[in-house]
Amino acid sequence: TVPNGIYDIISLTGVGNTISGTFTTENLPNGYSLQYAPNKVRAIKNVLATVVNDECSGAYPLPVGLTCSLDTFSTGSSTNSAVTAPTCGQFIGPDVWFSAQMPPSGNLRVEVAGLDITNPCFAVYTGNCSTLTQYACNGKTYLTISDLALANQVVYIRVFNQNSTDTGRFKICVFQPNVPLNNQCANATQLG
């Protein structure tokens, strides 16, 4: 069976003057081309010349659930956005964009997991695509936002590979977490 997305054909590692690795003989399937990355040759599924969610204006809307349901996406064929670089993850591009409607509670959790890209990072923005303001930037795999001022607003999520131009697949989900009522200072629980 042909995988959907990216898969390695050659993977090399080296120590000193020795190079070792694996090689598989493949008939490149229709719709795939070769991509060269450090220490790898990959077969990558061809996509449209431009990725729909390559810029904020084409942000893919993520459904906000009650639990995390990771969906797979790719940065393949994406480019650097015209938006100022995020403040984390040593951004050098490329990136892809998503949108999510904040729940009425103002609580939203974003989770990202790398598949082909090893260190996915993401930034969360408020406003609209012509006047974005970075709200948070995360070099980790998750972020919980608890901000009643953002209730019912659309936020934008920009995903990229940390300090790398390598592209590949990753998983992302957004959901409304259970956050204690006293999570904010204004709702502090008074102790005896």
C-alpha cells in the first residue's frame, strides 16, 4: 500500500568516516516526487502548488471539541507567511495556519505532535488576518488558554518546525479543557 503523505526512501547516519543507513527500492507512486532533507531522501506526495492554509487568510478551521482528537496535516509545499516571525521556536519557516472559535468559557487547549517534523511549534494570534497580534508562542507541544476576554472570538494558530525549513506531517487538535473556576485571580478561592 502507498502511504498518504511523506515516507523515507533513504535514511543515513554518520559517525566519523563511516556512513550507514537504510535503503528501500521503490517505484515512485503516481503523484509523488523526491524531497531532499538533511540525511534523508523522501518520497513526498505532491500537493497543489500553493497550500490553501499557507497564509492566515486561508486558515483551516479546526473543530473545538470536548476532548483532543488529533488530525494529521502537513507543512509540505507551504512557504513563509508575510506575517512577522513568531517570538519562539527560532522561526525560519515555512508555516501553515489554522483558526478556532474560542468557547464561551474562554478556555481552549491547543496540542501539536510531530510526525515527520521533529519539533513542531505554534503561535496563537488574535485579531483578524490583516491586524494580527501574537497572543502566545509555544515551543512545547501544548498550550492552555484561559482568558474570558477571548470568549467566542476566533483565534489563529500558526504551526511551523522549530529552527528548520524541513517540511512534513504533524498532528493538531483544539478542545475546551476542564479548567477550575479559581484558575483566574478574580475567582480566587479564599482560604480559611
